[in-house]
Amino acid sequence: MDISELVASALRMSVPILLTALGAVYTERAGVVNIGLEGMMIAGTFWGAVGAYYYGPLAGVLLGMLAGMALALIHAVVSVTFKINQIVSGVALNILAAGLTRFLCIQFFSMATTSPEVHPFKAWSIPLLDRLSFLKPMVTGVSPLIIVALLLVPVTHFVLNRTVFGLRLRSVGENPLAADTLGVNVALMQYLGVLISGALAGLAGTYLAVEHTAMYIEGMTQGRGFIALAAMIFGNWAPVGAMWASFLFGLSEAVSFRVVATKIPYQFIKMIPYLVTLAVLAGIVRRATPPAADGIPYERGGE
């Protein structure tokens, strides 16, 4: 097994999980649980393919992100404004996205479960590094969306820890009452956190449709929205931790493709990250600490 090829494959597999996990960090830091990330990814896969098919990959990215944000706006209105249970809202959005994309696929492409092939972005190669044999598989034929995903990790870390917006977002997730008394618009921060998560989940879905398979296929997310939530938890609600956790999930998927010919069932390889996540949640490996007000609807005045 070529290690460099394996790492390159793991990196590509981890990108949609990483993008969605980063989105989950924003919404959870704002105190809103977003189980609907899977549905927002599904919307991103379809609308990303529509945009790329008719207008090119950049239009696909923009349309996919807008589709994710549209579902995120529904989730924010329902869970933040009307205080509906956040888990119920997210599950409903997942069902809505699955059914709606099939209906729209028939309308746009006259096919129920797939789209025609779309044109992906032109692959990049990183100069100088592509001359090193070990790094060559990782730095040649790279999608620009992979570069974007990796750059979003330090950007997210900086935003959450070094900007006024990030500090206000985190304060809302930790103690919304205290943030409210200091003049922070709690509802606005929660709306923004949810919308950012929808945009990144939509971008992740677009990556799957435009770069990963070059077409929309029904069910192509394969539960990656839920995997991203697990990666975010394993990463302790932090962008850098979410990145390494996402890579672990991507690595397990890449390895599972390479053990088919062996006697080891690939399901055992794929379940390793989940076992580690469960160990984290149980406090066996280390204690995972969510924001104090995560998932608790806030009503001004303590009503």
C-alpha cells in the first residue's frame, strides 16, 4: 500500500466532512444544534450540480451554498424564532431535502436519481512541491475546493478566537443571558451561526457532486452530515480538532477501499472513528466539552 497515495485519497475523502464539521462548529458555538446538516449537504449536491451543468463549476458552488443557506434559514426561523425543538427541526429538514431533490431532479433533468455529467474545476498542482515523489500524489491534480477547505480551518480559528464576531458568537453559546445583558443580539448571532453552517454544508455537497463524482447522484452524501457532527464532537467543538477528526474519518474510508481484497471486512475499518468518537463522549479518551448553552432555546427575559 502506497502511503502517499493513501494520504492523498484520505484528504480528498475528508474534505466534505471537514467543510460540514466547520459549519457545525459555528452553529454549535452559537448554541444551536443543527442535525439538518445532512439535508443541507443533500441540497448542496443537487443545486451544485444544477449550477455547474448550466453555468459552470463556480456557479455550482454559489448555488449549492445558497441552497444550504436556504434550508439553514428555515432551521433558524423554526428553532431560534419559534423555539421549536432543534432536533425535530433538523430531522424534518433532512426528510424535506431528500424528497425535494428527487422531485426537482425529475423537473430539471428528467431523471429521478441522477443528473448528467457536469464540468468540474480545473485541477491545480502546487509548484516545487510536485517535484517531491512522496508529496506528488497530494499536491498534483488538486481541486481548488480542497485548498479552500484547508484554508478555512485557520480562518475559522481566527474568527472564533480573535474577532468581535467570534467572541460574541461564543458568548451566546456559553451564556446567552449574560450576552444579552451586555447588548449582544442573541437571536442575530444564532441566525448567523446557523446560516454559516448551511453555507459550508452546501459547499460540501457541491464538492461531492462537482469534484468527487462530476454528477449528482441521489444519496451520494451517505450520511456524511452526521459523520461531520461526530467529527466536530471528536474535535471538541474546535476547528483544528474537527480537521484532524475529519481526516481520521476520511482515512478510514480510504483504507476501507484498499482492504476489499483482504480477509478483513471493510466495515470494521470504517467503524474505528465511530468507536473513538464514542470513547470521547464517554470520557474514556478525553472529556468532550460542548458550549454550556448548546441546544437550549433562549427566550429573552427568562420567559
